Amino acid sequence: MAVTILAIESSCDDTSAAVIRDGYILSNIVASQDIHKSYGGVVPELASRAHQANIVPVVDQAVKKAGISLKEINAVAFTRGPGLLGSLLVGTSFAKGFALSLGIPLIEVNHLQAHVLVHFIQKENKGKTPDFPFLCLLVSGGHTRIICLKSHLEMEILGNTIDDAAGEAFDKCGKLMGLPYPAGPVIDQLAFQGNKKAYVFSKPKVKGLDFSFSGLKTSFLYFLRDRIKDDPDFIEKNKADLCASLQYTIVTILTAKLVKASVETGIKEIGIAGGVSANSGLRDAVISESERRKWNLFIPEFSFTTDNAAMIGITAYYKYLRKEFTGQDVTPLARI
Ligand code: KG4
Ligand code: ZN
């Protein structure tokens, strides 16, 4: 019998619903919240309200686009965490009510595990999925980790950020340059016209496979402050070079640790995931490392880099096969 899952993602500022059948996506709808742009970052209270307004229409669209009837759904999955508590509560409560009304099981999903499992979504005409162990650099607005996946549902964290995430470094440095939130994609675009070696920013010396980005943000701030003293228009005149050099620094830090992880573990099944994995500089850097080091490299489609419910659905599919269901007393977790 086919396994059909309705998946809900509401951990931050995207409300998303997907229908996934036997690991294949039938629909994946994402409603992004533009309201945060003018605040320079996600405002938790506004995010929860927007999820509340979006969730029913987004689920309705996902079910319609999938062309299924509600009685074909075998389970409903939701992001339990990590994320913003108010945002998670909307998806969790919706999923509980949905499961109860249809009398179907509920499946909780860890958002970070889901970002990594995006590489296991089945597609017609798509090559094979990664073999295990699979090493994945997860880079998003909230997380920067090197994860070793030993099976679909068994993961070990080999490296983590000790302060800011890579996406935060893009966003906070972008804010210093007056760019809108989220600044990552804007920096990516501006970097194409700039010289990545125009400015050199210091790279942190962090032990093992861990990361640190708060020092880069501070040195970027001091660098801009000093240059603006001499020329108030410094940022405007040099924006493309600043973006290219900043991106190059972040990408170099990320790629060096991924290479180190591969060398230390001997694993050559390698992937990147999360919002920052959409970055052109990072994609180019891992592709060239993969050619040099004979990696079997997995880069997600752009639509699966930022938050989406398809990744929640694929993770839930593997949990469904193992009958890993959740009770109605489940509560969301901001941190896991
Ligand atoms: O995975 P995601 O959608 O949400 C979290 O779980 O955090 O990641 C969002 C992050 C933001 O920091 C955003 O600036 C960054 O991903 N991002 C990018 C790019 N696209 C999104 N950073 C650099 N280059 C991009 N093209
Ligand atoms: Zn995410």
C-alpha cells in the first residue's frame, strides 16, 4: 500500500505544507513572510501571527495540488523543533488537530535532520540518493553543523558553531552594509560583480570541526567604521567588492572544515544543505573540492535549500516505515 504523508513546516518565517507519497513529492507549497523585511530580521510575534493566517490556505493548496482526497492521507508530520516557539506551536497544534480529526498517526520531525534528508527525496529521472555514511554540511540562518548520517534516522554531529551561524554572518554583515533582511541572497548577487580578494577579513582559529562567525562580524564592523571615517560613501562605492570578499571569507571557512571532516572520517559521500547552501560561491567551492578529491557530491535544488515541508515529509516517511509515531501530548521544542 502506498504511504501518503501530509507534512507541515512552521519553525521560523516560512509556512509550508507538502504531500509526499512513497518518498516522491506530490506538492510542496511555501508561503514566505515578507513582513519581516522592514524590521531587519524575523520578529517572532509577527511570525506566529502570519503562520496562523497562512496555515489553512497553505495546507488546502498542498492537498489540492497533490490531487488527493483527505482519506488517502496515512499520517501527518510536523516540525517539533528547533525553531521559534510561537511559530512551532502553530504547526504542531494544526497537525494534532488534523491527525485527531482523521484518526491518523502524528509524526514529529527534527528540523535539522530534515534539512539533511532533503537529499533522499525521490524523483523520476533523478540519479541515486547518497550512500551511508553520508557527510553533510548544514548551513542555515540558525545552524552551522557538520553532520554524519549513518542511516536515514541516525545522525552524529561532528562539528557545530560555537556562536553565530553562517547565515547569521551573512545577514548581520549585510545589515551593517544597509542591505535588507535576509541579506544572504543579496550578497550572493552583488558578489558576482565584485573582486573576492579586494579585502581580507580574519578567519577564526577554532579547534576540530567547530565553527565561529562572531569574530568575523566584529572585524567587518570595525573595518567599515574605520573606512567610513575617511570616506562616508565607502560602502556605497565598494559594495560589490565588500560582498565578494565577505562571501569568499565565509565560504573558505565552511569549505575548509568540510574538507577536514572528509579527510578525518575518510567519507567521500558529501552534501550541503540549508538556506546558505543556495550560495553560488559555496556551491562552486564544494564542486571544485569534489572534483579534486573525487567526492560523490550532493547539492540540493534551490527550492529545497531554504525551509520547506517536503524535507519534513521525507523524514516522516522513514519514521513512518519504522512506526515512529508521536502522542497527542507532544509539545514543540525551541531547542533540541
Ligand atoms: O534554512 P533557512 O531557510 O532557515 C533556517 O533554518 O535558518 O536559512 C535561511 C538563511 C538566511 O540566513 C539567509 O540569508 C541564508 O539562509 N541564505 C543565503 C542564500 N540564500 C539564503 N545565504 C547566502 N547566499 C544565499 N544565496
Ligand atoms: Zn531551516
